[in-house]
Amino acid sequence: MTCFPFLFRKNVSPVAKHDPDINEELSGIQNTRVYTYKELKIASDNFSPANKIGEGGFGSVYKGLLKNGKVAAIKVLSAESRQGVREFMTEINVISEIEHENLVKLYGCCVEGNQRILVYNYLENNSLSQTLLGSGHSNIYFDWKTRSRICIGIARGLAFLHEEVRPYIVHRDIKASNILLDKTLTPKISDFGLAKLIPSHMTHASTRVAGTIGYLAPEYAIRGQVTRKADIYSFGVLLVEIVSGRCHTNTRLPMGEQYILETAWEVFQRRELAGLVDISLNGDFDAEEACKFLKIGLLCTQDTPKLRPPMSSVVKMLTGEMDVDDSKVTKPGLISDLMDLKVREERGDADRKISSSYSTSSPSDSQGTTMSLVASSAASTTFTIKYDQSL
Ligand SMILES: Nc1ncnc2c1ncn2[C@@H]1O[C@H](COP(=O)(O)OP(=O)(O)OP(=O)(O)O)[C@@H](O)[C@H]1O
Ligand SMILES: [Mg+2]
């Protein structure tokens, strides 16, 4: 973790600009640049719709020009995401200190009145979901070398969060829309540390988690076990997406082929992995490397969490410093295998009911997260997870 206190201390807003209660809360906060609401209003031209660049589960994102000339992505957290100043600032302070080439930089935040706003470095080339996996609106061509570099970059960023930041950070929402690209197409992981900003009384909006269901490790979806292994599972799904150029789920395909992991497992068993590589590359790719990446994707998504390699090993496998052992690849954990479950219980009860259908993960490392799961079909699946705030 790199800390640049000289960068932040110099810029911390004069405390006098905030109301006295907030001044007191902010007094211990050293590293975070605090913006006034007015500053961000000016930067985003009054949060004008023309400057709105996206909307996610936490709120709306605006492009803005800061006083210092830097372009920023200004994320206005929705009303439900607003928690107490101290709690909020404690988390923000942790995120502010984290610097890595493959992580989006948090410039600072705003905590005036009810407002909770995050100010990030703006990335010029949008997210992987809107470019590589989008519906053809992007004019970026991702050749094999670029994809390989992107996969390695994401793995490095996640390895940093998992193994170098102290205490380590579980991202909890690794997915294509949280991988942003700068002007040289260097990938940057966004939204790390954000899950902890959700107040404990607030559960995820069902639509939001349903949108990311294809990335959820089974033990996370079923038991709410939020561990690094769940992130590694999501990374594995993303890796297969990047190599294949296909989204994790395509309900227009016949049953049995709708989930990319099902297909990856099938072609792996038939020793035809190269057939899954994106056809838009027109055969112009390093087949050995691409197949290796797909195998790593399968290693990361194995049903048993402890079989998934740590991110530092994933980086080494991707870069060729460590061999990938084919014989170690076991069947991926597929949430679709669980779709016939109909459960709506608080955790204790849920564990009892689920254990008869799902028994691969041990409850011992569960961290007290409660969840309800209602799963009937891919189309109508609704998850409501209450995050464990202690992680
Ligand atoms: N730092 C940034 N630079 C450029 N664009 C960004 C930045 N952060 C977010 N965006 C844009 O805003 C969109 C919405 O981001 P946001 O994180 O709110 O939602 P999401 O990633 O789609 O979903 P989720 O809330 O689950 O993370 C992104 O898809 C991206 O296009
Ligand atoms: Mg996001």
C-alpha cells in the first residue's frame, strides 16, 4: 500500500467550510481530499444530465472538471448508501491510501449534510462491459496482445488488494463494468472498498445483485461467504469473458450453453478450448496462451473455494512464471446448478435447508453474514444479501 500524505494533506479543504459537526468528524482524517458540494456542483455543471456518464447500484456518476484542471468521475451515492460521517470517512481514508497502476485512484470525497460523493480519476475508455462486451458501440479493437495485457493487469490489481494491502480487501463485485480502461487501455479496477460503505441496515437492491449473478461464486450466493476466494471466482469468469469476447450469460442460446462456464468446461473436457476464443480475432491470437488463460479461468472458478489459486499465483500463471497443471482443473461451481432451489430464510435456517442440496463449502469460515435467497429460474432469480460489515 502506498501512502502519499504530502499529496493529500496539502489539499485537505479548510475545515471551516463544513458545518461544525462534520468539522469534528473530519478532524482526524488526514489523507483524504475533502471537496465542498459547491466545488463538485461547479465541476459537473450542476450535475447536468449531459455530464452523466453512468448509473450503478450505488448512484449516478458524472464527468467533471476540477479546479486543478483534472477531469474526474464524480459518483453521487444514492440516499440509501449514506451512512454516518465517521464510518464513511474511515472507509474513505483506507481507500484513499491505496495506489496501484491497476486500481482506479480515489481523489477524494464530499460529506456535506446528507451528501456522500466520491471523486475518482476519470478513465477515458469506459468499462470492459461497454467496450469489449458491449453491443457494438465501441470502436476499440481488442487484439490478443491487448487482451492478454488487460487480463494480467486486472490480476495484478486484485492480487495487490488481496495480498499486499493490510488489512486485505475483498472487492466483492469484480465484473466487466468495474474494469475501466485508460487512454492506453491499461485496466483499472474500480469500486474496491465500496461494499463496506453500505450501511448495515441496507441490503443490496435485488436488481443490482441479479445483474452480477453470473460472477457470483456459489458459496457467496448461497451462504453469503465473502472471502477472497469469491473474488477469485469472479475474476475467473471475467478472464473467460475477455478471451471469448462473450458475456457470462446469454439466455438466447440453447439450455446447457447459456453460461459461459458450462461451455468452457465442456470444451475443456473435449480438449477443444481454442474453439472458445473470440471469433472476432479472426484466428489472429496465440492459441497456446489463450487456452492457458481459459484453463486459469477454470482453475479460478472451481466449485471448491480452496482449490482456487491465490491471485499472486494467478498472476504468475498468466505471465508464464508458473505452470498450469491441466490435471488439477475440476468442474466449475455453477450457480445455474442451484436454480431449482427455493429458499427464503435467514441464515441459520438457510444453512440447514441448503446443506442438503449444496454441501461443498464449509460453514466454518462464514463471517456472520445473513442472506435470503429466492432462486427459481435464471430469469427471475433474486438475491438479497446483507453484507457482513466486519469484513
Ligand atoms: N472513474 C471513472 N471513469 C470513467 N467512467 C466511469 C468511472 N467510474 C464509473 N464510470 C462510468 O460510470 C458507469 C457506472 O459506474 P458505477 O460504478 O456506478 O456502476 P456499475 O459499475 O455499472 O455497477 P456497480 O454499481 O455494480 O459497480 C460505469 O459503467 C462507467 O461507464
Ligand atoms: Mg462500478
